[in-house]
Amino acid sequence: MAEADDDDPDAAAALNLKYDDTLMQAAFSEARTALEAGEVPIGCVLVKDNIVVAAAGNDVNRTKNPTAHAEIVCVNKIFEQRTPVEEVSGARNNLVLSHFN
């Protein structure tokens, strides 16, 4: 994400909105993929330092696993990547969920 001028709160707000929209669109994309696969259309992205480190949609029906909700699948992807928990914890992380109709 580009850095905003600290003296211009409007510019900072505009950058944050653009960033938030980008993340929401990524979550919507995961939700669309889930819907196309016959799942409830929920998508999730996990962000660390402004970089998407994992993304997933619901996977309950395909896996026959009632816990395979988008956010759980997303967190499991972090563990599959063997990313240490310390690297994905902290104040600058975001979890973005979307429901797509």
C-alpha cells in the first residue's frame, strides 16, 4: 500500500478506502468461487503488513466438514504454509470476510 502524507488526512483516508476495497474485492472473489462450487458464498482473506497471506472460501459441502468455514480454511492455509504464528500476529493484521449474493 502506498504511504500517505501525514499532513493530509483526506489523502490517508482515500488510500485506506482504496486498500479496504481491494481487500473486500479479494474476499468477494473467494466467495464467488465458493458459490460456483456449491458452497455458501463466504470468502475470507488474511492480511499481514498489507499483503494477503492467505485467502479461502467456504468448503463445507465438498469436504463434508462442518468446520470448513472460510475463516477456518484461511487460518489452516497459514499452518499449511508453515508460517510461524509470530509472523501472522500483530496490530497490522486484518481478517476480511465477505458474503456474496
